[in-house]
Amino acid sequence: MIRILLADDQALVRGALAALLSLEGDLEVVGEVSRGDEVAETCRTLRPDVVLMDIEMPGLDGIAATAAVRRAVPGTRVLVVTTFGRPGYLRRAMEAGAAGFVVKDTPARELADVVRRVAAGLRVVDPALAAESLAAGLTPLTERETGVLRAARDGGTVADLAAALRLSEGTVRNHLSAAIGKTGARTRAEAVRLAETNGWL
């Protein structure tokens, strides 16, 4: 039996995935969590073979949770199953140690096969998304620009951002200006939106 942990903040999605996967004779859902910061500890306790990981979760996003699982329980493999098929997310998830990446509209039979392949040690990526990721290339943003845009998601003045990031206001303005230019945006709000759309944040 392949033991599976479901990590998704939507109870309906978790329930549907559990019901579909339980129809397969060799797959067993051994646990469910709704928060990213619960995944690694639950893996330590349940020792699943595969975690089906969403990206957008409270507490810790799925990419950071993937890295935490890989550190805590190296034998557990992570398959990202998300609504957000963005090239930047794919690249970041694979860098964090994910063994696979598919979108939630993957047919149930195909998802079960992907779980089996990931459990067997293979890497599996949605082919259309892989091609899009190669075409999109790497993020143009530096680590600092990415951090400033993340902080800017919730709004606030330059002074607020500077205080939160422990940077000078001039440095924050410079990073915002660079990020706006690199994303081709007109405003910082648009830069945040474009960076999120591409999965760079």
C-alpha cells in the first residue's frame, strides 16, 4: 500500500481527493491537514510515502512546507497538486524538493498513476506547465526585490515597509523601482500582481 497524506486548506477538496484515491486498491489516505505549518510534524508522526501538497495554505505555503517535509522526513515524497499552475511555482516547488507537480484538474485516474510514479521514485511534472516554465525562464527579481514585493502585498507606506524589513526608506524605494521596471509594471501594486501571476513571490 502507498500511504498518502493530504495537505490542503479546503475541506471539500481534501474529501474529494480522499474519496477518489481510496477507490484505488493500492492507495491509502492515512491523514489530512489544512495548514502548511502542520505538514512536517504530521509526516514525522504518520510517515506517509507521499504528501499531496497544495500551495496556498495558512501558516506556511506549500513550497515552504515541501522544504520542511524534505528536511524532517527525507523518505516522504511530495507531489504538489494545485489550482495555481504557474511556471514560477513549478520551479520553486522543484527547488524545494517536490518530486512532482500537477494541477487540480488532472483526471482522477491520471492522478492515481502520478502518485504511484512519485512513490516509485520518479519525478512527474505536468507537461504543458513544464514547457511553459522553460519558455518563461527564471525570475528577473533579486532575492531582496522579491522580499520587498512580498512585504508590499499588504499595502502600507514606504516607511511601513522600511520598518518591517529593517531597511532604509531609500533602499526600499530603490528595490520597488527596480521590481516595477523588471516586471514591466506601472505601479508597485501591479508589480506585485504580475510577480504573483508568474509565481515569483
